[in-house]
Amino acid sequence: MTKADLVEEISKVTGLNKKDTSIIVNEIIANICRALAEGDKVELRGFGSFKVKERRARRARNPRTGEGVFVPAKLVPFFKASNELKARVNSSDRTVTT
């Protein structure tokens, strides 16, 4: 599902036009990104949580040349699915309830 598909589905359910729905979806995504950039954790009950984890610096190997290279430490976004989402994905009945 793409963001456009998501906007279309939400638009159908809410009765809002696609332009307004698109603004809402973009604002939700922007707020999640802003919170993560500030080091906050974002938790959406029944869906999952987003947080930032630090990857330590490490030594890697260039597969083409075999030469060792240094990979510096960096921050990466991380998503952990809720138990409810995991159960829904793994169930035989994959219908979404609102």
C-alpha cells in the first residue's frame, strides 16, 4: 500500500476529500519524523512504536576488494510492532476493524 492508497482509503471512510486527507496523513508523518529527530519515542497503541537506536561503529569489509573499512556510529529509526498487530498479521482472518 502506498501513501496515495492510504489517503484514498481514509478519504472513503471519513468522507473527507482527498486533498484534506492528504494534508492530515502528511502532517502525521511529519510529526512522527519530528519527534524521532528530537529523540522522542512515538507509540501508537495497537499498532506499534517508533524510536531511534544507535548503531555502534564497526569494522566492515568491502565485498568487491576485500579491503577493511571503518563504518562510523550512526542513529537509525526503529519500529517495533505491537502484539495486537503481530496477532492480526499472523491470523487467518486478516480483516481490519475500526
